[in-house]
Amino acid sequence: MSNSKFAQSPYAVFEDAAMPYLPDDVPGQGMGQGQNAAAVPQGRLEAARRRNERALMAIDGVEGVSLGQTVVGKEALVVYLRDASVKRRVPLQVEGYPVETSITGQIDIQRW
């Protein structure tokens, strides 16, 4: 193993960590996407996220919203929560897409 904590790939940089970094600008790759992922549904999910992100972020305790998958591989919105008590205020579906939640704690963005 090299001294670098990053391993090179033709499509991405993988860190010796639990989750690889896959840049958004690589076609057909990214969070939860494989070579057979259709671009049209992903575009619809992204549009649903954009239309609903403000309302989801307005829920006290919601720290972020992104795209992801359910445990069975179905496209989903992922809502990041400050703590477990927030989960009951988050809808189970948005525009027909399932909503997955992840408890992250408070997310503070620091700008340099």
C-alpha cells in the first residue's frame, strides 16, 4: 500500500475510508449510480430535490438534503438530521420519491 491515503481510478479518487469520493462531473458515476443508471430519472429526482429543498430545510433540525438510495437501491431523497427527534417531522415521501434520513448532528459550514 502506498503512503497516500488516496487510490487512483480512471473515474474517481478513492480514499482509504468507508465511502469513496466520486466527482459529480463524471458521467454515469456518483453516489448510488452505476453504469446502468438512467439519466432521466436522476434528473427528475434532482428537480424534485430543488423544488422541495427549501421546505425540507425549513423543518427545525434538518441540516441538509441530497440525493441517494434506499437500502434496496431505489432512488431517494436523503435528509440529514441534527438528532433522532427530528425524524417524525420529515415526510416519508416527496413527489413520490421515498425519503431516507441520516442523523449527522449539527453541520456547521465554515467559510475561509
